[in-house]
Amino acid sequence: MTFSQSDISMRVMPREMRLMSERIFSLSSLPKGFFLVVGDFPMYSQKLGLGGFRLFEERSESFRSADPARISISAEEGNRITLDAAGEHAWFVLPAALDLLGELTAPFGSAELTAVNTADAEELAIAASFGGRTGLSVTVSGNVLKAVPAPVSGDVRKDDPLLRALLENGVQVEVELWWRIYHLAKQALATDSVVSRRHAGPMIINEDGTIIGRKDNDDETDVTFLSSRLSEREKEGARS
């Protein structure tokens, strides 16, 4: 029996998944800060056996023209509300959907939200696992989300067991897929150069070696290597 690279999976932890997701979302047209709200959705989707990072890869190009502002309420009656996604992706519908469910459960004790015109609507199922963070118990049937209050306990095992499972064990992702995600995310980074290196981290190193920003370097970083204007004596000292 032979195995192809696509048959091999690797365990990926939340730190790496969040980092890649944040970078890829930052390449989109999403408003600043909005991609931080949806950063966990790809890894939840992966853990739930939904589209996951394969879907993320496939939709990354269309995300560049995403516009969550197009999402609107098309009908509302009592504790029931209809949200028109205007073709936006389910991941971008979920933040508004969860907020609205929370607003409706407060006065009515329960809420029902129907999301229409949603791209990849099956991804709305993430709400069932994500609702506990916001004090809701959410059930999802197709494009209909129902919620009742579920006070946050402060124990992630109870409030968000899926996140706890991810933090403890990560999730399996196909090796080839993960490296494609990695290289896609790298597009958000500045091209490696002397200048970009001088601007990395919590400080900026000017060409003459002066520092802007944090100066309490208690590590062993020798910032003189980031300056192109070292004296011959400094260069000799660095070589020794």
C-alpha cells in the first residue's frame, strides 16, 4: 500500500490556526478589527468536520471583496428575526446573528433567527458550539438558529467544550492543505529586508541605530546588527 502526501495529516494547535486565520482575513476587505471576531471560525469548522481550512482556502479569494455591512434585518416579529446575508459568507453572518440572538433572549427568554441568502449556510452550525461564550445555548437546524439563555460559568469546559478540546488536543489537518494555508497567510507579511527587520517587534530601529519605542531590552538582542552605519570599531567588536 502506498500513501500520498494528501493522506498524511498533522496536529495543529489553536495558536497556529489563529495566527494563519488572522493573516488571511487581514488580506480581505473586511473592516479593521472585524477579522479578529471571526478568527476562530475556521478552526471550529475544522474541528466540527465542516468546511474547515479547505473551505477557507477555496473562499479566500472571494473574501477579498467581502462586505458584512450588506447584512441586514429583513423581518422581525417578537422574538423572531430574519437576517438577509445578501450573499455574504456564513462566517461573516455569525457575529451579527449571535449578537441579535442575545438581544432577543434578554426580553423574551428565547429567540429564533433565520438567515437567508447565506453563502455556505451549513457553516452556521458553528453557532451551536460558539454560543456558550456569549451566554447562550444555541441549536441550529439548517439556516434557523434558536437560542435560550445559558449563563457563562467562567469554566471553559462548560461554556465552550469545543474550545477546550482544541486547546488540549488541537485538530488534524492534511499536511499539504496546511502548508498551502501557511503560504497563503505569508502574503500578509512584509517582504523580508533590512528595513522590515528593523520594524519588527515592539520597537523601530533607525538606520543610525537609535531606537524608537521599547528600550528596556532585557534580552540579549544586539540591535547594532540592524544598523547599516556601524563604525569600523563596532564592526570589529561584533566580529570578535
